[in-house]
Amino acid sequence: MVPTDPAQRFDTGAIWLDLLATVGSAYGPDPVDRMDSVELLRRWLQHEDLSPLATPGPDDVVRAHELRELLRPLGLAAAAGHAPDPAHVEALNAVLAHDTPIQLTADLRAAPPATAADALTRIARQAAEHLCGPAAARLRTCDDHDCAMLYDDVTGRRRWCSAAICGVRHRVRAHRSRLAGGSETPPPHRVRPEQNPGGRAGR
Ligand SMILES: [Zn+2]
């Protein structure tokens, strides 16, 4: 296990989507950047098995943020079924122009990228292939509006980025709103245990 920010998300189904998810609550009033330092970028790349040979520097954090915010609208457009902004496509093409073919090690692993910039270009290539292929149709955003995390919905049934986070938050909100709506009284088909001592508690 590579130690990393415990709030960091690696469950989107693709590295480029994990990159977008390095901003928490990205679409709410208080976004949280979880990759805003060289050390956090270094650990994030390590966790994604993309540790570069050269140590990342502050410019790489800027590059990572630029790529992240370039890929975000492209991913959101694809998830919504909209055509992308041509300017974003052009900008992604400019990043891809720096791509270099990966080399393989003897045990069939991708050789490490030389620099963090190379690692980011690989991520851009992965995003481009994802967005141009059939898997683009599986891109979804989390149903929690503030979260709206993009993920690859492999099963076609995923509603939340995480059932344990946004799914639970939704249930808590729904419960509170039911209470606020004055529906604390159990529905009529329910039998309160205290009204039915010793009997069946109802269904
Ligand atoms: Zn979510």
C-alpha cells in the first residue's frame, strides 16, 4: 500500500477520472484540492503506478491542474451526451502532440515515465482513447450534485461515486427531509411496537 491522502479517490475506473477526482466536492460551494503540492502529486502518481524517473517539481503541479481542468469539461460533455467544445479538443491535441510511445519492461510492464510531464501525457492519452471509444458511453456523474464525480459505470447500475459516501449522504438527507415534512408518524400500514405489545411488529 502506498500511503496517500485517505480522502483521495482511486475508484473511478480510470486514472484520468481519478485525476479529476483529486478535487473533492468539485461542483459544490467548497471544492477541496487534494493534489495541491509537489508531495501530493508525487504520492498520487506513485499510487497510480506512474512514478516518474525524475522527481516532480512545482511546474508539474501546475501541469497536472491544467490537464485536470482540461479533461473535466471533456468528460462532463461526454457523460451528458453533448458535443465537446472544439477549443478543449484542440488543447488536448496540443498535449497529445508531446506523447511518446511507451516502452515495455521484460516482465511486460510499462516502463516508468521519464518525467511527471510524461506521466501526465500518458494520462491524457488514456483519456483521449476513453473518450473516443465505446467506453465513453459508460461515463456517468455521481447523483450527488455537489460531488458529481465522473466515473466509468461498468455495471450500468452505479448511481453514486461511492455507496458508502454519497449513497449514505443521500439517504441521510432524504430521511431528514421526510422528518421536516412532518412524516415522523409511521405510515398507516405500520404497527408501532408499543401499540402491539407482545405481538408482531408489523412489516
Ligand atoms: Zn459522489
